[in-house]
Amino acid sequence: MKILFVGDVVGRLGRDMLDNHLHRLVSKFKPQVTIVNGENSTDRGRGISEKIYKSFMQLGADVVTLGNHAFDNDEIFDFIDHSKKLVRPANFPAATTPGEGLIYLNINQIKLAVINLQGTALMQNLDDPFVLAEELVNQARHHTPNIFMDFHAETTSEKQAMAHFLDGKVSAVIGTHTHVQTNDARILPGGTAFLTDVGMTGPLDSIIGVRKEDVLRRYLTKLPTRFNVQETGPSILSACIIDIDEDTGKAKSIKNVVIRDDQPFFD
């Protein structure tokens, strides 16, 4: 089973990149499952709308994962419970948070579990992601050995720790949130594919998607500054392709994918 995972789609430029290139990636790599992180996909780069979610599905996404901005667009409360392919971090408080943190897909009679978790190092104080990861993985393994996790976390160490904690128990742990693709894609000793961060799909001439002048003003003046998404200029699409032995759930390969306006994609 091949899985194509596209990193954090940011704003209009990110949506345009997905619109322009997703079908080409699918044509080249022929994944059975396409997963897109959409937690920054509104024009202001915070949250997701139902229209955007449906547009990702129409483009060919099978699942959309989220992260710390999952609920920043209030509209999500109107559609998350009936959007069965939308996955939010499972460690938001279960009693008060709508949506699901674990879903299953049936792909040619093979089941794939998709888990979304959020880290807590330098982030919100949510439920312990390691405790919940163990619970969810044990639950999923009753149904399938094929388990994909989007771990939305700030620190490299927490992402690596999660991958090693789950090595041999899941097919892949792929990091999101920091918006810069890392160069450490590998298969861990137990057979789990890992990438610290898959990177961002959105404005390249920016600081992780935000206008440079906004971020620089914050650093130089220490004053409160509104961060606005960069809306013009070159763009980037960041992704990875993972090949899984669907009988064992072990990863066979993982490959980084990058498309930039100055590095066009070739079929």
C-alpha cells in the first residue's frame, strides 16, 4: 500500500499548489491513499472550512488531518461531526471536543487506520500524547496492522520520541506543524517509517507561511504583531510517499517530495 502525505496546506497559495499538482503526484506515484494536512488552509492560515475540506476531497484526498489550529475557524463546529474523513488531534479533551482522532479506511479490502495526535512540548497542555498513542494503537491493531500517524508537534525531540516509542507498532509516524521539511526520512529498526516534519504547502517567500515583515516586526520590536499569511509570490508543495507491506504493516520505503516554482515537478 502506498500512502501520499501532503504537509500543512497554508492559505490560498497552498490550496492553489494542491490544486495544480496533486493529480500529477497521484499519477506518478499511484498511491492507494492520499492524506492532506489542512489545519492552516483558510485564507488567514488558521483552521479549515467545509468548502475547503470538500475541495480537498474532490481533488483526490482520502483523509484530511488537522492540528493545533483545528478549531480556530468556528465553522468547523458545524461540520466536523458529519465529515467522516476529517481527523483532529485525538488528545483534545474527549468529553468536550467534537470529531474523531482515529478513523479507518477500507482500501481494496485492506484496512488503514489514520491517527492524528498533537504534541505538548512548547504547545497546548492537552492529554498526554504518549499514553493516548498507546491506547489508540492497541485499539487499531485489533483491526489492522496498517497504521498511519500524523504527529503535529513543535519539537524535534518529541517527534523522534513518539516514533521510537511506536516503532514496530505502526506503519508510519510523520511530523507536521513546523512547516519546514526535514532531511531525515528513514525506516526505523522495527519497520516504522519516520520523518520529523513533512513540511509546508504554501507561500515559499515567507516565514513558515507568514509575511516576513510581520514576523520580523515581532522579533525586532517585541511588540504584539498580527501574523498575516503571505498571499503573493512563489510557492512550495511538501510531501512524502510511503510504501507499506499491507500484510505486516511494516514500511518498505519513504521518500521526500518537494515541488517549488523554481524546481518544477517532472513526470
